[in-house]
Amino acid sequence: MTPEAPAALPAAPDDLLSRVLAFLDMGGPAMWAIAALSVAALALVLWKVVALARLGAFSGGRVTARAVALWETGDRQGAMALLQGRRSARARVVLAAMRAAMDARLERPAAEAATEQVARSALAEAAAGLRFLDLAAAIGPLLGLLGTVTGMIVAFQGLAAAGVRADTATLAGGIWEALLTTAAGMAVAIPAMVAQHWFESVIEGLRHGMEDGATRVFVAQDRARAQPLRVATDGGEVVNWAQAAARAVAQARRAE
């Protein structure tokens, strides 16, 4: 019975690192630039996921929806207390809308402008870093193409120097090594573009949520202001605030 060959041991970390370095060296400076771009893009994607989670982009805004529902029922203080101290973008914008709506000095356009300013700040915070992903998606293939062109130049220079003794296998090896940079550039650009579009869709949903919450706050406040305030007079009759004010003015004139 012949002994079985021992199973291949996994590559040591040093051996794996040397293989990665050798792979990067095959592509030349362009491959190193692509590798640095991929590391930066990956770090940015991870940071954006954490940042958007802190802004409540993935929570669905359940607490904010409860606060808006309380606001619509007339519980102004309860709604504002529910959002006080929360860090999500929806909560901050809706709380700003509630404070602006409660400020008697602000008309509807001024209150909306104040809320819009808070919303723009929250959206700018949510969109931070997306330009770099756009840059990575655009420049990755260009770096790969640059590496391929320079690699082809080197390969054909070697072929010309060899003259009649040129080996086609050597030329083919130089060409496929040069094409590695194009593949690497696309491998960086495609995930970066996918991540960028996904982040943009998440931010767009966040923007719609903020707009919906702020609009519901202002509509509820307008309805509350449009309803006549019922006031009881001395004679026991219940009238609205306009009639009560007119009667008070008439009584003051008669008293004079």
C-alpha cells in the first residue's frame, strides 16, 4: 500500500505577501497606483456605510414617523420631545421644521427656508465622499489603460532589440502582463461605480423621507392655524377668536 501524499499546506503569510508584491510588480507603477486606489475606495465604502448608518439612512425613520404622527394629533411638545437629542438626519430636519412652525415670528416661506437650510446641511453630510468614488470609477480604467500601453511599449522594445532572435513566447508574455493593468483597473472601477449608485439611491430615499416629514409638519400646522379658536364669553356663548376680539374692542370703546 503506497502512502498518500501529504496534503498541501496553506500558504504562509510571508509567501502570500511575496506573491501579491510580485503580481503588483508585473504591472509596473500603474498597478501600484491601481492598488492604492482600490484600498482607498474600499476604506471609503466602509466609512460611508458607518456614516450613513449613524445618520439613520437604514433605519426607516420609525421614531421620526411616530413624532410626526403625534404632531398631527396636536401633541406638539410630545412630538418635539421624542426627537430631541436624536442624531439621525430625518429627526434633525423634522425637529427643525417643528421649531420653525412653532415660531410665531416666521411666516410659512421663512419657516420652510430655515428647515431647508438644515436639510441641505444633512444631505451634504450624507453625500460626503461620493465624489471620490466617482473619481475611482473614472480613473481606474484609465490607469489600467496607461499601464497596458506602457507595458506594450516595453514588450515591443524588447522584440525590436532581439532582432531575428526574437521569441514570440516572450512577446506574448509581455503582452499579457501588460493587459493585467487593464483588468485590475476595471476590477476597481466596477465595484466603485456600483457602490456610488447604491449610496446615491440611499441618500435619495433619505431626502424623500426628510421632505415628507417636514411637509407633514407644515401642513398640520397650517390646519391648526386655520381652525377657529373657540372662546367662551361672559354670557356663556361660545364664539371664535375673531368674534371674541371684535366684542372686546366694542366693549372697550363703549367703556370710554
